[in-house]
Amino acid sequence: MIHRFATIGVALFLAASAVPGSAAELIRPIQERFAPEDVEEVPDFQRHVLPLMGRLGCNGRACHGSFQGRGGFRLSLFGYDFKMDHEALLKNDTKRVVRDNPDLSKILQKPTLAIPHKGGKRMDEESWQFRVLLRWIEGGAKSVDNPVAFEKLEVIPTEIQFQKPGETVQLQVIAHWADGTREDVTCITRYRTNDESIAEINETGLVTSKGMGDSHVVAFYDNGVAVTQVIMPVSDLVGAKYPNVATPTEIDRHIVTKLKKLGIVPSPVCSDAEFLRRVSLDMTGSLPTPAEVEAFLKDSSTTKREAKVDELLARPTYAAFWTSKLCDLSGASPKNLNVGMGGITNEMTRHFYEWIFKRVNSNMPYDELIAGMVLATSRKPGESYEDYIKAQTAYYRQKDPADFSDRETMPYFWTRRNLRTPDEKALGFSYTFLGVRLECAQCHKHPFDQWTQDDFKQFTAFFAPVTYGTAPDAREAVKKIRDEIGDPKKLGGQYQRILNTRVKEGKDVPWQELFINNNRRPGQGRPNQIKQAQGSRVITPKLLGGEEVVLSGTDDPRKPLMDWMRRKDNPYFAKAFINRVWAVYFGRGIINPPDDMNLANPPSNAALLDMLAEQFIDHGFDMKWLHRTIVLSDAYQRSWQTNDTNKLDERNFSHAIVRRLPAEALVDAVAQSTAGSADLDKAHGNVADRAIGATGSLAGARKGGSNYAAKVFGRSERETNCDCSASNEPNLLQSLYLQNDQETLAAIERRAGWLDERVVSAKSKRATLDSDEKAVALLTVQASALEKKIGALSDADKEKQLDKLQSQLKKTHEELATRRKRVEEAKGNVPAAFDADQVIVEAYERTLSRRPSSAETELARDYFRQAGDDAKGMRDLLWALLNTKEFITNH
Amino acid sequence: MAINDFCDGVRRRDFLRLGMIGGAGLTLADYLRRVEAGEVQTGKATSAIYIYLAGGPTHLDTFDLKPNAPKEYRGEFNPIATNAPGVEISEHLPKLAKCADKFAILRGVSHTLAAHDLGTKYMITGNRPLPSLDFPGVGAVVSKELSGLRDIPPFVAIPNTPQVAGFLGVEYTPFSTTSTPRPGQPFSVRGISIGRGLTIAEIEKRQNLLKGLDTTFRGFEKNSDLINGLDRFSQRAYDIISSPRSREAFDISRESPGITSLFGENTLSQSCLLATRLVEAGTRFVTLTYGGWDTHDQNFTKLKTKNLPELDDALAGLFTALDRKGLLEKTAVIVAGEFGRTPKINDRAGRDHYPRAMFTVMGGGGIKGGQVIGASDDKGTGPASGDGISPDNVIASLYHTLGIDFSKEYRTPTGRPVAIARYGNVVKELFS
């Protein structure tokens, strides 16, 4: 329930005899009430005058809503600053509103072009709009007095099913106020369509069908936002004609329910090879190995997909890939963590990662994991500053460092350099944990959501006491250590280096800390900072879309915030996470973009998201449950190949959407596809050197991989509050990188890589074996010749030659044994002679996770033949496969 | 009609459509009227070179000397006359002094961000940084706004740059060479140079193999922007690799001795030489990053032994070479860092961060050279009058030389309308 305190001119409202009806009745539209010339009603500033001005476009950003104003006249952007707007309208000497001679008011003369107006004509003289403004002025041009809460905006109908283009439906919009009054505000509501190719809506709320598909039209009045879903089937396969589509899971039931309305028939479930590649990449950011592909294809079990999913969820690559995502969201970057300890920011970033990794790996419930970040402080409860700095140094000393991930809480989210001010904290917090973008409301009423500037300020009040610096009880200790080190001002850049050295040596440094400074709490201490722009009003913390919170009972304002997030009725916390996970698996969120949960951007399938949220919470925020549930649906396993009904569908999950691999996965995939067999066998167990691993988050060169590539492919810099900081759009540099960068070419031909192992070193191993085998043959002949010779010796010769020949024979046997042994040993290890067909199959399995078709095999064989050089043939085949769209994408 | 009637008619679908004529209520008709009235000129430049002096170069010892200031301000260096009447610069820039007619000096450029990263972001985007917005660098905007040749990268950084594509998206990411050229030697550039003994014939062969094998999504391009995009970029990459244009442009050893001899042998000079070749071949935006200006100590020693001689060689070479090649009118050059440095010399003979007063050098692309625009006060502690010249106006002027309407609005991925240079205005004197 949204409670919104606004002030309503109740007195005027009741006094106006022309207002029909009682509180329970629906008040007629102001358009009708003000149609008669002799209307006596005086309209209300908040309920009528400002919405009308919004509707006329006056407070738009290109008009008087611009921060610079227009023609010296400025209104609050998208309304909602009643005080400012009223003052602007009544400002002395501007004649915008002339109470003693209303006709001369500029707000009547300008929009009717009675006098010139750069904004053009906005209304007719003697229109109902004109009369609303006129009567308001005649009634004294009053502002708002007594607050009445705006309760909700209702739009009728909430769903429209069109059959063909050109059909129309008129919306009715009703405002509900806390005093029980309900008014038809259709004529002073603003409208928008979310997709004009599906439905248009005009300024009076008339919806016109334009094309097939589904979208929403949105109504805005006061700070209410209400949506109507508009659907036009894309085929005649609706109702009884809809084919029988299996819905083995609850996810599928919700999705097919929507598809039925749309006449969209989903694609069939994909092949085993497609499934294995897709789920491996989506769940673990890694390609399957060729051995895994073969085993999976040969497995005849009917539950092999379930078994594979469980196997993947148990791998460290699962934990690494999703930790990397959580690090994207929470801003784990060396740049953000550079807070006066330059030398160890990489280590701090690693700790940020490892702390999360440990919890994802052990499948700690999501809410607990997040609480460990949200409620973090640098010191443990009851810990002294002296003990804290010892513990903190212990994590960063060179010798035998302590394990940071053992810490109960992880303070580095809050200590980020770009999360200094309460405003930045509020923006970062709502982005990371709630999937809500509040940026707009920092400066003006949010254009697409309910948030007003007051909402933002009240939410921000939770964060004012969250402090990173030196706590009051630590000042003396800090001074003592500083004195020991020397004056930072005098030492300049030297000071930093000394600190870093001391930390490495395990010595005390004056670490800053994250703590709650209750002197900065709203209503306490430093009143000037807290009162902000609100005049003398103290700002009460208020949950987003929730209630105000009295903080006096708690020592940490983040606790009620975290409690609120964990509540079953929280509209954001669980959904934001589910939706982001969903977006990784499907290429787009149920709400899309996934980090833009606002009222005007509703989910494409609300019932689906509600169901998942409810069950996720019922399962105790079990992340692995969520992953398993999603990928075991038919919806996730559908083919990317489309039919006539679903080829244009991108929001109802009727087929798989082809997506470019995430940067980290792509960098790792190039390395893995070209790796030698020993490295390949270890691929799923080793995350240390991977781009999805901790090292991938750090600045500077990375062993075995490339920061350049990750950057070019759009790895998140973790700098801005937007999921879009990680990009999977294609660009020119990516193509140059895969086609011709030395890194890619070198990866293919690297020492101990697959090509090297298969051709170069195989060749030399085979050559050795070859010569050994020849030697064995030769020595065998020599030995038997010697034996014959000895047998044929005459007695006379025996005396002279026997010893010599026998020693020769012995030597020959010895050499033969050595060579034989080498041959024995080598035979198990030396690769069979180069077999192009076998290499072609493996190359496909390494890169595309499938066997080649016969046409593909033929083409590749031809290439080998023409190349006439195994190494070159293999090099170019691998190169070509790495450059196929099938490799670069998940499908 | 309908929602379009509202001047704030912001719709979600519009978010995807970047680059509509917009800005402060500016309609296309308004814009055309302004063009007619001569308020908007079509730019003369078709390319730009941005030499970024990372670290924050001192203004007082380079292009804004104060010989009459007290000793603790003026520093060790003396001004010298240039070939432009009345224009004086540091004695350690003698070669530049001989071609001062080719560039203008902006003094009293001023802002308030004294941290390296913030000042940098301001100077390379023309927008004061906001935590909630990742503004694209000038080069990203230029490569988006000006179309270019298929077989050369539109936006090149030597060796790299703090400029990012920001909210424009990775398509406009700069191509970073990651290394710098050496005198007289062929320059190996990642992704473009052909190495590992490959021949063009082999590259063509493997490309044919790829064409034969890359068939899974054949016919699917029309349903997928991604597949279509991958095809487009892949083809363009192949064009760049297989055509000689880019390779030859990057190969500074192919330059004529007459031009090569204009430059010094240091890295910056050679990078400037490369920049002239790239611009000549059709690259739209080249940016060079040259550090070493964060002179908290030993300011004068560092400057006179390294930074200034190298800068002198490189810039004089650049302006002269562009002129000789007939490219100066078509190429806008800008030289700037993130801020100036404290007028008062500190006790380590250094100067510290100082954004209140700084300099920018601009030339080419229709900019009138041989003049000083703006001024700092007696001691170089701030603009001589008013707020001085803002970074917004500096960058807006750069866009202006290229004929880019910087009041044009983009939509960020979050749907926010943002003008190219939000508070920029042209510094008119540059063009008078």
C-alpha cells in the first residue's frame, strides 16, 4: 500500500457546491464539471491544477520543467514540488497569476496565445482547461493546506485483448484518496505506450491497436503510475486452436498461459549437445570438455539433464561465475577500493571476491550473504580499535596472511570510494540490492515511477550514519601510530609507501574503519547537515514504497532496512535477484532491463515472477534451488530456432535467444578450447587463473589471459550503477581480436597447447619412437647373428674369440632391453599418427561442444588436404572455429 | 500526435534511438534556422588529434608565464617571443615558438576538480563528471557522429587513453595500440599487423574456410541484431586486416624523410608522426597520452630536461607536418591535461594540483592561430576575469570544428536524455 502525504484543499473542495456526490461516489471528470461556462467549483491545486499543467506539457523538461526554466518561469520537473510551483506561479510582478484581475494572468493568456508564447498554443480560450485555471485563480489561487494521502491510481481495464489493428479502447483512470474520495481523472492524466508498434495511446487515454504482440500502456497522475496490458495475438492459434504444449514445470505453466493468449507456439526442447553447451556456459561460464560432450551424448539415462545440472552446481566454476556477477553488482574493483592504501587495493578486491565466493560455494542463503555486506562493520561487536587494526593488518601482511573470507561481515561494499555521500550510498544500495534506479528522484520527481524527491531524501536518511573514517574512540590510537610513522603532510607520497611496507611487515597502521556514527542520525547532532533542503523539517527515514521507520530503538539504521528486505512482502529484494539470474539464463529479464524495476516497466509475466519470488523465499533464499528450478524448465531448454509464431518474440520466453558470451566466459573459452589435454582435464576444477576467478577482477596483467580482451568484450568496470556496464554487444575490436590479435593466434599455437601437443611435440615423440623401433629391429638381428657366430665357432677359434663375442652379445642384449623398454613405455604415450578426422571431431567438441556434421567434416578434411601440413591445417581449423558466430554466442 | 505533443514526450522505445536532434527544446526547424542564421557553422575539420598530457601540466612554466610575479610564483623559466606578435611562451619550447601562428593558446581555463580521475574525465568528455553517468570520451562521440572508411579504425589511442565509450556502448570503444612506435621501424599493432609468418594468401584461405564453416545461423540475421552485428564487424575487421590502408598508415617507416625529419626521436614525437599518418589515411580521431606532468617535486628539472623538450619536438613536428601535408585545415588539434598546477612553488621545488587555472592549446580545423584567448590573473591563480573558460566550452569548440552539433541529445541506456556537451558553448574567439 502506498501512502503518500500530500496536501489537499479540503475546505475548498467541500465548499464547492458544484462538486457532485459524496465520498463514496465516483466524482465526475473535471472535464465535464468545467464544461458549463457558469461553473462555480474551485479546483484544487494538487488534484487538478498541477495535473492539468502536466497534461498541457508545462512542466516538461523541454519547457518550464527545465532546470533553467523557460522565459524566466520554472516549474518542478514532472511536478510534485507543490511549494516551489505555487511560489513560481504567484511570484510578485510576474503577472503569471493576477488574483485581482484573473483575465490578465499569463497562465491564461500565454497558452491560449492571447499574448505570444514560445511554447505555442496549449489550450483554447473558453475551454474546460481554461476554466479550471481561471476558477482556481478566481478562488484565490490557493496552494495546498491539509494533507490527504493519495492512495492509489486505478486504471480500467487492466488488460486489453485486441483482434486486429485499428481497434480502440478508451481507458478510465480513477484516483483514490485516503479520505475515501474517488475521482475520475482520465482527462488530466498523462499517458504513454511502452511500444508504439503494438499500441498507441493518445492524450485522452484512447488506446489504438497497431500490431501483433504484447506491451503495456501507462497512466501517470499525481505520483501514481498504473499500467494496462495490451495484447494482440500473432496468429489464429488461440483458444481451442492452440496446440497441446507440455508444461512440466510451474514456470512452463505460467509462460504457456501467456503464450496461449498471444497465439505463440514455443520452439521444441533443444538437443542434448545444445543443452550441455548452453547450461554449462550460463551456469558456470565455461565450455564443457570434449570428454564431457561425448559422455553426455552417449548417456542414455532419461534424467541425465537433471544429473548434469547437479554436477554443474557442485563445481567451483559455478561459484566463480556467479561470484563474478555479484562482484559486478556490488562494485568490487581496485579503483573503488583505493581508499588511501594504494598498494593493496588488488588484494582488497581479491578479498571482496573471495568472501562472496566462499558463501556462494557453500550455498549460503542469498539473504544471509547480502546481510553480511549490508550490515557490515569493520570491527566485530565489542572489538577495540587496537584489536581491529591488528586483525586487518593480518589479512594483508606478507607472511602467513589470515583468511579474510572467514570474516563474518564484509565491509568493502560500503567503503567504496564512489559510495561516500549518503546520496551515493542510497543510489548504490537501491541499484545493487533492490534493482531500482533512483537517480532521477535525486533531482526531481521520477518520470516513470512513484518516487518523489522527498522519497529519495527519506530513503537516504538511512545511510547518513554509515561512516568510513576514524571513529571517535580511535582518534588517540590513530594519533599514536601517526606520530610513530611521521607527519603525512611532510612525507607526501612517501607516507603511502611507508604504510604499505608496514602492512606487508605485519605492523600497525592507522586503518580507517566502517562504523555507524549515530551523531549523524536524522534528528540528532549536526542539524544543518540533516535538514538538507527541506527547510526546517527533519527527515524521517522511509523505506522505498514502504513505511516511515523510527530509529530510536536500533543502534544501526541498516537493520530495519535489512529486515524490510527479507520480508515476504518486500517488492524488490528477492525479485531483483531472481530477475537478474533469469536474465543471465534467458538473455533478458522478466523485467527488462533487469535493473530497472519501476512501475511503468512492469514484468512481461508478473505471475511468473511472483511465483518464483514466493517459492525462492519459501526455500529460504536457496540460490541453487533457484538455478536448478530455472534451467530444468522446458522454457529454458527450448531451441533457438523459431517458427512463424515466435520468431519476433523476445519477451515471452518462447524460444532461446542467441546471446554473445559474457566477456569473462569468452576469454576463458578461447583459452580452454586451445589448451593441452592435461590442462583441459583440470578445466572444471581450477578457477584461479580464470577470467571468472578472483584474478579476473584485479587490475593489471593476468596470468594466462588478457585484461585487454576482457575489456574489449565488455567486462564490467564495476564503476556505475547499471547492469549495462557489462556489455555483450559486438564491436569491431572484438572481431579484430579474434581474427588477428597476437594473443588469439598465440593461444592456438602456444607451447603445451593442443596443437603443440597433437602435432609438434607429437611429431618429435613419434620420431623418437620410430628410431627406437628401428634400433630394436636392428639389434635383434645383430644379436641373433652373434649367437649364430658363437655357435659356429671352432674349438680353436673359441679360445681366441669367445670372450670377445660373448661380451659383444651381452652389450647388444643390454642395449636391446633398454630400447625395448623405451618402445614399451612410449607406445602408451605417443599419440597415434596424426588423424585429421579425429582432430576435426575434437576441434568441434572443444569449441562448439558438438560433433561436426558430415558436410563440415568434408570441408575441414579438404582443407587439411590442401594445406598439406598438419600444423597449418589444425591452426586454421581452430582459428576458423573460434571465429564462428556459433562459438562467440550461446544459443 | 498523442504523446508526441508533450515536450517531455519521453518514451521507452525512444531510449534505443540515439542521436535525435534535440537539446533544450531544439526542433529540427529551430536547428536549421540557426544554421541559416550562421549561428551553427559546418565544421572545417574532418578529423581531430587530442594530445592528453596526463598528470596535469603546469600552466606557469609552459604557455602562461608570469615573469613579473613574485619569486615564489614565477618559477625558473623565462618567456620568449614567438612568430606570433605579442604571444610569448616558455623558453624551453623554442621550436613551438617558431610555429605559434598555427595554434591558439587558451589561458584561464578553469574548473574545480583537483583529483586526477575527475579532472581527466571532465577534460576528455566536456562534461563535469557525475557519479551516475558514464560520459563518452570525445573520440567516442566523434567516431559515432562522423562516418569513416571501412578499412581503418575510426578512433585510435596511442598507446592508450582514459577515454571510454561510456553510455554510448562498446561499439565506440577506442582502438588502443598498447605500444608506441620507434623511429624508422615498422610498427606492430595488435589486431592489424600481420605476424607469426602469416601471408595475405594464408589469411584469405583461412577466411574462406571460416565462410564455409560459419553457417549455423545462415538466414537468421534478419531475426537477430546480434548475428547481424557480428557479421558486419567481422567483415569490417577482415577489410582492415586484408587491405593495405591500415597497415601502411601504422607503418611509420614508410613516411618520407622530409616529414620524418620534422619530428624528434622520442616516443611522443613518433606517436605524433603516427597520428598524422592515421589522420591522412582517414582515421577520425586519434588520441595520444603523454604522462609525466604530475610534478609535485622537481618541477623545473623534470620539465626542462624531459617534458618540455619532448613536447616541443612533438608539437612543432605535428603542426608543421600537418601543414605540409595540407591536413592542418582539416584536422583539429587539442593539447590539454586534467588541470594546471599551484602557482606557488612548494618546498620540494614542485607544484601541486590546481584546476582553477590551466591552459589548453588548440589549432587546425579552422581555428585561428597565433593568438592568446583568455587570461589568468597576475600570479596565475585563477582566471583574470569571471569564471574563465570552462572545459565544457573547450570541448564544445572542438566539436564545433568538426561540425558536430554538441547540443544534440543522446539517450543513455537508462533512458536519460543527455546532450553531447551539456553546458558547452563555442569559444567564439577561436574562429574569429
